[in-house]
Amino acid sequence: MTTTPWDAIALSLQVATACTLLGAPPAVALGWWLARREHPAKALVTALVFAPMVLPPVVTGLLLLALLGKHGPLGAMLDRLGLAVAFTPAAPVLAALVVGLPLFVMSARAAFAAVDPAYDELSASLGDRPRRTWWRVSLPLALPGLAGGAVLMFARSLGEFGATIVLAGNTDATRTIAIAIYALLDRPASGPDVRVLAWSSVAISLFALAGYEWLARWQRRRLDLPR
């Protein structure tokens, strides 16, 4: 293994940041739709979005590989366009995105559900269009909950292993903290590197979870919700 522990930590932070930024728009949109709209397909959409939370991560990785691998229906098309995903630096980002997105959507749905619809009705009564009401009323009130969802997704993405090892493999370009620890376990004299990786992961995760708790408390205070 030619990468150092700090390379793996840096890559994990980059992957977690990228998938959180990429996941924010669909998570916010889906969270609002699930919280505020009724539709015959709502149960199906909910099942598809939250499936990665209950599936073993390795199974999620196998499904992604079947879809995006060189011989998969979507992967073959992307490969012809020179946009291969499997076993490239894009693979850990996509794997973490799929596994972490349900947490963001769940938090976004709860954040929008906690906002009293009366605020939207008041805004509409003052002449604001629905889009303007969403931007000026719903989104700002739900913002701490949305930020908490982003933090949860970041923390989950940071520790993703099962789907990543299947879709991305174990290469210098895809070796995140979890994969680096797995690769080092069978190596003699790898104890110091494993400890650096493990404790760094613990520290970053605890910091992220503390941020989530602070944001959740802020949301409750702003909306006067019971603790």
C-alpha cells in the first residue's frame, strides 16, 4: 500500500464533502415532497430512497456494480462516453452518496414536517407565490434541520466501507479510511497507522455528531418544539 494514513484521511474528507454537496439538492427536494405532498407513488419513492438504510452495504455495492460496471446497462453506456464510474475516483463518492442520502432525506423530511403550514398560508395570503414562499419561509425555518441532515450524511459517508469496497475496489485513488484500515489489518507492524486512522475517524465522527445535536437543539428552539 503506497498511500499514507493522511492520504486516506484526506480522501475520506473529500469524498464525504463531495457526496454531501451533491446530495443536498435531491435530499432537500425529496424531504419537502415527502413531508408536504400526498401522491400515489409516495410509498414506492420512500421505499426506494430508504432501501440503502436496511440493505447490507455490500448488497448495495453489488447492485451499483451491476448497474454501473463495465458490462452493466448504464455503465456500458458511460464507458463508451469515457465516463466510467466503477473502480475510478468517482466510485467512492457515488457509493457514499447512495448509502448516506437516506439519512439526509429523513432529516429533511422531519425538518419540513416540523414547520407549521400556517406560515406558508400566511405568506400566500400576503400575495407571495408558492416558490417565493418556499424560499422565504419554509426553507429558512427548516434550515437547521437540513444542516443537521447534511452533517449526518457527512459522518455516514466518512465511514462507508461495504458499498465502496465493491464499487471502488482497493486502489491508491479509492482508498478511504475504512478501506485503508481493512488493508492494513493483515500487515505486520501496521499498528501505528491503524491507530492514526481509527482515532482520526472517531474524532471526526464525534465532532460531526456533536454538530448535529447542536443543530437539532437550535431547530427545536426556533420552532418551540418539545425536547
